[in-house]
Amino acid sequence: MTQTAEYEITRLFNAPRELVWAAWTEPERFSRWFGPRMLATPVDRITLGTRPGGSWHVALVGDEGFEVTLGGTYREVEGPGRLVFTTGDPDNPGEGPASVVTIDFTAVDGGERTEMRFHQYGVNTDQEHAEQAKEGWIEFFDRLAEQVD
């Protein structure tokens, strides 16, 4: 399977980009918004090696021992303006889905607000999977807005 799909989400936050950047790069802040509302993201189960070549790993934990782990590698870390990371290994995905995420953070309104452009390119991903992923990210970003706005 080698289907590809991609999409972009643009979001405006009522917070300076340094704060939005910190929400992506500091485990304590990341744990407050990353994941669907029905799952917890325990800070002690988050690793964010925010440097080129560094890895990230997150455990999303639910009821009755349910757990999902996500992770990948950082490709670009240019704070507070740009973050590029993978989910899985898009260069060698095997049968599973993998992707490259590119996020650009732009200061607007004199730095009081931040435009975040999120782009995800998926490998071994059909359009239906991409739409589900996009809906998931939109929920995550709603939670992010609650933390920084």
C-alpha cells in the first residue's frame, strides 16, 4: 500500500507565538492539550527531544488500561517559527501509516496573536484516514486554544 494524502489546517490563536511554540515543545504544556478529550496524556509519558534528529513519544491513556502510543522524529526545529516532525517513519513505513508534519508559526497583530499553519503529508494513508486524522487534529487544536487563548 503506498497511497498518499495531505491536508492543511490554519488556526489563529490569541497568544504570542512563543507561548504557542512552548505548548508544542514543553511536556508540561503539551500534556494539557495533545490528544482527544476522552484520553489523558500523562506528562511522565511524554518525551519531546525537540532538536533535529531528536525523537518524540507520547502515550494516550484511557479507561480500563486502553493505551495508544505515538511517536516520530524531529526534522526541523527553528523556534519559535517552524517545527517539522514525522509520525512513524515515512522514509521506511512498511505497511503502516506514517507522515511528515510541518508547522509554521507566524506572529500577527504586533505579536499578540499567532497564525499556525499545520500541514500533514501521509504515506500509506488513504483519503478517509487523512480526513479522520484532520478531524482529530482539529479537536486537539481546540484544546490548544483553550490553553493559550
